[in-house]
Amino acid sequence: MTIGTGPRGPGVLVIEPMGNAGRFLVEAADRLGLRLYAATHKEVHDAYPDRLRSALAGVCATDLTDTPRALADMEAFCRSRAVAGVAVCFELFTPLAAVLAERVGLPGNDPLLARAARNKILMGEAFSAAGVPAPRWAVARDAAEARRVAESGGLGRPLVVKPAEQGGSWGVSVVDAPDGAAGRGGGSGAGRGGGVGCGPGRPDGPGPLAAAVAAAQRFTHAQPHGLELDTTALLQEYVPGAEYSCDTVVAGGVAYPLPVVRKDTTRGRYRIETGHTCPSGLDPELVRTVQHTAARAALAVGVRNGIAHTELKIPPGTRTPYVIETGARLPGDNLCEVVEAATGVSEAVAYLQAVLGRVPDTVATASAAASIRFLLPEHGGVLRHASIPEAPGTHSELHLRPGDPVPEPADSACRIGHVLARAATAHLARALAAGVVARSRVEVG
Ligand SMILES: Nc1ncnc2c1ncn2[C@@H]1O[C@H](COP(=O)(O)OP(=O)(O)OP(=O)(O)O)[C@@H](O)[C@H]1O
Ligand SMILES: [Mg+2]
């Protein structure tokens, strides 16, 4: 007889486990003795790495872009396999997961609010309704509307322009407005209403604001599933200051805070995440404030049984975190590994416990540190060579291979690899990872 563990344990259906957090969900399901099922497209499943494919107890092949069909297929699957929880990896599927959980009668998020965890316009409305500190914002359906918003001065300068629905910093730009140039450096030091750095726009091309709106609106569908996206651009007030992320696991409507992580990004026009470090270096009181604000953001977008990844900035000289965004999903960027290495807390375990309606394990069992740094190219092209030296306390991975195209460094798609370091303190972990990155060789032709 098997009690609680092994193949007879409860089953969780993951709506597309192929994201960065997928491998952490697989490990967590193994630790908890859960059966893991996937809902995906047949072609997407065909491209799964062997490790993921062999970890699955079964697959619900459907069309996730066809909501009625996907819901019918997944509901039948959940009932036939006695599935006990629904999870996601991709932010874009979080509303689908909320509706499915309600239909099947499983613990899940509020289906009426769930779209606010995917669409940044609805998110802005949900934050306003719940009084969550967040940047002021306006929508722009085209460049002319963006210019009117910029000229009104209501959002100050510089402005952040981003897609309503996207991730990985794709299509996100910081621009001076309405006629100025894109920022180049100095962004994090700029105060509210301050410039982000100026330079002339191309005399023959669209102004920086129009270019930013076009960049934000260029994503009509998300791959690999082909899900249709809201192409409205969002304009936001620029929040200066250091950036953090903090995840919140919610079970039965009760929020359990997870560790705060310091985030580093590029400066200037494009904000690509260059690294993450845990612990954050904030004093304990500010850590609690960040956790509290992140929990409010998670609850504001209807997270009730699941997890939220929230990003926040704290303007210099203040102790008020502003929420840049939240997503009802596990973090990407190997943050599950960073947090567990530093604190012993497995966010993926806590997430699976929450979707099963259990009290999540969120108590830290370690007080070490970890830092991940990403290798970025100076420009786009073709990868000629990439190598990362080995160093004790670190491990690394290359994301691209020689011959692969390297996108322009405008979003996280350009990242060539990463180094993850563990050490006794955040300072040491960060320095260790940064040292290995500095000794790495990247040649892009
Ligand atoms: N209003 C803002 N003020 C200051 N910086 C911002 C603002 N909005 C976005 N940024 C910067 O741009 C980055 C990317 O923006 P955002 O998080 O909204 O996009 P995303 O594509 O959803 O990100 P992710 O990479 O987390 O999926 C943020 O991490 C932050 O550094
Ligand atoms: Mg983000």
C-alpha cells in the first residue's frame, strides 16, 4: 500500500509546464509524491525535453488558444484522472487555470479577477481599486494618443511604454517625452519628473515615443501556442530606485510571504534583468514592508490558491515600495533555485501545496545567499563563441550555441547564458557570480 507518496499520490494538471519554472515543478512534484500532468498542444509536447516528457503521468492534448475547447478537454481530463489541483508556468494561462479550477471544483484563483494577473491594464485598475501603490498609467492605442498623454504631463517624465500583455521585458522602453530621445544610462538615479538621459532621435525615423509605442504593439500572438494578445500599449510613470521581487504563496485566501530578492537590470532605454540576489540586503522592517505590499498586489489580482511573482521599486529616500507588476505564477530566471539555495524554501513545493489547498511550507531552513548573473551581448548578430569558466561555488549554463542568432540587447531573449553562485552572504555570492561573468568569453559576429 502507498500512502501519500509515489504514483498513487494526488495529481496536478499543469497548463503548459514548458516554462522556466517547469523543471522546478517536476522536482517539487517528485518530492511531494504527486502525479504531474500537462495540458498542452501536441506540437509543443513533441518539442519537450526528454526529462520533462518522462516526468509526466499523462498529457491532455488540446488547443489552449481555443478557450471553450481547452476548458472542455481539460475538465474531462481532470475528472477522468481525479486531478486534485491546477497549476501554470506561463503567465498568459493564469486566467484559464482559474476558470478551469472553478469548473472542476478545485482550489484556484478568483476567475473574475484572474485576467488582471495577465493584462497590465486590468492590473492597473485592480491595484487602484485595492489601493496598492503602483505607477500612474494611461493606455495608448496608437502613437498620437501616446503623444497626447505625454504632452498632458500627467505621468511626468520619463515615461515607460510597454505592451499590455507580454513578459521578458519584450517591448518595454523608457523614453523621455514627448519629443525627447530614449534614455541612455542614469535611469536609476533619475528622480520622479527627472530625465533618463537624452540624445537626438533619428531625424528620418519616428520619434522615440512613437518608436516605443510601435515596439510595444508589435506582439500580436505569443509563441509557441499562438495565443492572441492585447496589443494596446500602456504608458506608465517612471518609478526610480532599486528594484526587488517578492513572491507570495496564497492558500485558502491566506497570504504567506516568501523571501525578497534584489534585482539588477540594464539602465537606459531597455531594462533587461542582468541578475538576482537573495537575500535582498534590505533591513528587516523594509523586507516586511515589501512582503506586505507584494501580498496586497497578489490578493488584488485575485490570487487565492496559488503563487504570485511581484516586482517592486523603492524610490530613493523613501521606504515605500511601488508595484511594477505581479503575475500569478512561479518566477522565471531560475529564481526558484536562487531562493531555495539561500533560504531552503522551495517555491515550487509551496505552490503545489497551495493549489492542492494545503498549508504551504514557507519557513526558511537556511540563511545563506545565492546570486544569478546573466551574460549579455553588446550587440546582436550571430554567436561565434561563448565560454564560461568553472569556479567553486558556482555552476553555469549557456542558453545559446555557436551559430545561433543573438537578438539585439533590447529584452531578455538576448541572454547568452548564466552563472549561479552560492556563498555565505549576498555580497560574496554576487561578487563570485559577477567575477565568473567577467572572465567569460562571448563573441558575437
Ligand atoms: N513604471 C516603471 N518605472 C520604472 N521602471 C519600470 C517601470 N515599468 C517597467 N520598468 C522596468 O522595466 C522592466 C520590465 O518591465 P515589466 O516588468 O513591466 O515587463 P515584463 O516584460 O512583464 O517583465 P518580466 O521580464 O518580469 O516578464 C522592469 O523590471 C523595470 O526594471
Ligand atoms: Mg517584469
